[in-house]
Amino acid sequence: MSTRADFWYLVAAGALFGLFVLDVLLGKAALTYEFEPILKLGDVGEFLVLLAAVILFMIEVLRREAEETELKTKSAIAAEEEKK
């Protein structure tokens, strides 16, 4: 049973990944067109943002997997009780 609060793990993961991509693209554009980038996270900052995005994404994937497994288990138990 998914709630709206569970959806925010995925939204936060997407936002952090978007921040990472924006930083990389701005860095590449700054090198190409020789300007100072607005956003500069650095190596450690990029790593931490990407790590946080991956962790949040995995939390959401594992949560959904557990939810599906729970539903399958409940339906299997109900089917077995029906046979009795």
C-alpha cells in the first residue's frame, strides 16, 4: 500500500541526480566557453550528491520490492486457505 510520503524518496533521488548532471554539464560548458561556472561542487561534492541519490533510489526500489513480496505472500496464503 503505497502512500504519497513514499513517493518522495524517488523525487529526492531524481532531484539530486539532476543536480549532479547540472553540475557536470555546467563544468563542461565552462571549460568549452571559458567562463566561471555558477555551480561548482568539486569532486567530493559530486560524489556525495551522487551517493545520496543512489541511496535514496535504492531505498525506494527495496521498499517497493518488499511491498510486492508482501502482496504475493498474502495472496498465496489466501489461495492456500481457499483450498482447505
